[in-house]
Amino acid sequence: MLLGSGQLMSELHFVFLQGMPSRFFRDIAKDLCARGCKVTGINLCVGDWIFWRGPNRVNYRGKISDWSQFFGQFLACNRVTDVVLLGEQRSYHKLAIAVAKAQGVRVTVTDFGYLRPDWITLEPDGMSGSSRFPRDPTQILRLGASVPKADLAARYADSFWKMAVGDLLYSFSNVFLFYLFPHYRRGDKRANPFVYFPAMGWRLLTAERGQRRAQVRFASLASRKTRYFVFPLQLEHDFQIVAYSPFDSQRDAIRLVVESFAKHADAGTRLVLKVHPWDPGLDKWERYAVQCAERLGIKERIVFLDGGNLDKIIPGSSGMITVNSTSGLRALQLGCPVKVLGEAIYDVAGLTHQGKLDNFWKEARRPDPALVDAFNNAIAAAIQIRGVFFCEPGLSAAARTAAERLFHRTVGVPPANVAPLPWRWSPWPSAPWNTLRNLDRERSSDLVGDVSPNDRAGSKGTDDHGPMNQVDNGFTNG
């Protein structure tokens, strides 16, 4: 069977790297195998192995300093056409993407959706600040008018507890069984599991108290008919802050916003700061915000909420300030003015305030409703899939759609019945098979053993990795 590009489906080889602690990637791989594709999962740690088991797996036990060399050799020698991974900013993933692009291998990134609550992002190359989605409002309007209207009504429910259990299993298996992947180094900025999870557990136990306090504070604010702006906080370790913002810490963002608010907002307005619902409480954001406000003499103008529902808070606000949270997109959908401080896919003229933060307090304008609708339609058609990561039936629905788009080369492309548009991303480069003869075949002794000329030819099948079936100190196929 031929794909649209004339490529045989049996020539497609998908490599999956780190994913969600669920069977999402395994289900996609199973679907792709059923379509005749070759699939490999590369495990970097015990947590990866738990969620990707079977004959078509590779365990990389080498050092991160050797990862790029190993991965480049693996891609070329095994004729890999596609790499699929969760989030492009993890340390191993950043290196893998650079290697894959250098060889012309397609990269698809997934994570929680820009649309919420039951959408998943499936996007070429990268997300947020690395997204290739157009920022030109004219192009967005044209695309949005040419695709089906997005149905944003919730269809699938996910499970916080299944996600939490998966996260616990993934994290602590890496701690207690570290010797199985002795050189693995975490690629995120989250606190040590022995610190993070007890803190998160305590926060869950006290969440109801925080909700009650937030409800009382917000009810008091609403009853006075006072103008207010809302500033939803994000997770300190989130790559949205770490990689796609100008801030070294969320403290810098809080200080900037509070200082600007004190100097430039009308004296009668209030600033509502809301904690992220998954914040573990390790950073005392309320204490820091109050200290900033006290120093500026505006303590009484700060309202801090450790709980509450943004869908009830946003409609009455005069605007939202966000680093780059997806809550900013929700605010746009509710017709609320938004100022973005970092990099966000929705930071587009006509949607968000393009001027300075200092001017936003008095010049905030509501987004163009037609552009908001077009943006929702466009991303839903091109880079979002319906479903969830952890709970049925949304998990299976998302995996089916993801496999369909990966197989048919429609990740980041509108539906087939839509005519090509000027903004459309350039065609993917062809598979890097001709680069084999140019590849430096020098192997480090701690990566792979010597490979015979016959092995370099590779072989078909879902459980044979050709020249990489060598077992040594840095890499095993077990």
C-alpha cells in the first residue's frame, strides 16, 4: 500500500521516546503496527520501561553525553522515518530533535491540549514558543473559515487519580531501581520525588480548606462590584516558564506584575492571583505576593486565591495577565482581554494585547470574536486531537486519531478536503536513507559493539532493530 507521498507503508518506522505514564503511546504503536509500520520504543529509564514493554523495545543505558551519537546512529541504521515524543524541552528530547532534524526525520510532539479539558496536542517539531502554527491573523482567519467549526463542549472525562498513580509509579521506580539505568538523568525541573509527592499529598488533603477560603475571598470581591484583573499562576517547574518565558522563576513574573499594577492600574482596581491547581505548595506564592504588595503599599489591593474556578472568575474581570498559560486561551474564548508575558501560540494581534504591560491596565481591549473562533477551529483541525491520556473511552479515541494522523502524514495539516493554504507548513523532508553512507560509523565502546556490513542493511519487522541489536555496557535490547 502506498501513502499519499508515494511512500510504502512498510517503509515507515516510528520511534517513540518518553511519553505520559499511561498506555497512550503503546496504543498508538499497536495501531501503527496493525497498519504495517515498524515501531520501536526507546526506554531511557525504568519508568519508560514500565509503560513500554514488549519485543519492540530498546533500553538505552548510556550517558546523556553519548545520547546524540547513539540516537543519530540508530536513526540512520534503522531507517527511521518518524520520532514521537512528549514535550520537546526535556533534555534527552532536545538532543533527539536536533539529531532527527539533521537527518530529515519527522518529529511529532504531544502533550496536554491547548484546548481544554479533553484535547491533546499533536504537533510537528514543537509546541508553544516552538510551534510552527501561524501567528498572522489573516492566515488564521482564512484557515479557520476553511475547516469545520470546533465543538468545544466536553466529551471525555479524564482521571486525576490515574494520572497521579502513573506519575508515582514512574517517578519512584526511577528512584528505587535506578541501578537498571545508572546513567539516566531526569530531564525536568521538578523537585525530588521524596519532596514533591509528600507536598502534593498534603496539598490535596488541605484542598477543601483552600477552596472554601478562596470562595469567601472571591465572593467578598464580587459583592463590592470592584474592578479586578486576574493573574493565574503556573507551575514553577513547567517548561512553559523554564523554556518559553523571560523569567528564571515565577517569582520574577509575580514581582513584575505586582509592580506594574501598583504603578499603572487605577487605584480602585484589585489584582487577583490564583494558584495553579497542581501546585505542590513548595513555594509560598501568597507570602511572596503579599511581601511585594506591602513593599509597594498596595497590600489591600491584592486578592490571593488558593482555589476557585477560573470560568467563574474570568467573566467579571477587566483582563487577564498570564505568562503563557492555556488559561489565557480560555479567557479569550470568554471574551476577556489578555496580556501575555512569555511565548504563547495564541499571542496574536487581534487576540491579545500587543503593547506593554504597563499600558494594559488602562488600554485592555476584548479579543476579536471572529478571530477567536477562527483560532479555535484552526488548531482543533490541525494540531489538536480529541481525547485524554488516562481514562477510557477518551484514551482509546485519542490513540486512534493520533495513529491515523501519523500514518497519513496529516499532523499539523488541515483535513484532506481543505485546499492547500498559503500558511501551510513546508512538506516534510524525505527519509534520510541516503545519509547512511555519510554517517560516521565510529562506535564508542560504551554504546554499541562492532557491526557487520550485513547488519548495517537492517531488516523489516516490529521487533528487530537491525545493527542496534548489540548488547554491551551502554545499550541493551532487553
